Amino acid sequence: MSKLLRGLVAGWGAHKLGGCGCGGLLLFLLFWWLLGASGIELFQ
């Protein structure tokens, strides 16, 4: 998965579940890691 798409998906998920602030940042990092570790290959 491209880093741009991964960032957009992680940001969208963090915004929907945690809003902003520390919780949103932690969710963004969690989603970023999960998407990177999942091995999904899109647009490559």
C-alpha cells in the first residue's frame, strides 16, 4: 500500500474513532502500523 493512501486511511479511521488530540494521534499511529503490517498491496 502506498504511504499516501496508508496515511489517508489511517487519518480517516483516527478521525472517525478518536477525533483529535492525543487519542486521535494514538489511533493514527496504530492504524498506520496495522496497515503496514497487513501486507495489503494496492496500487503498486
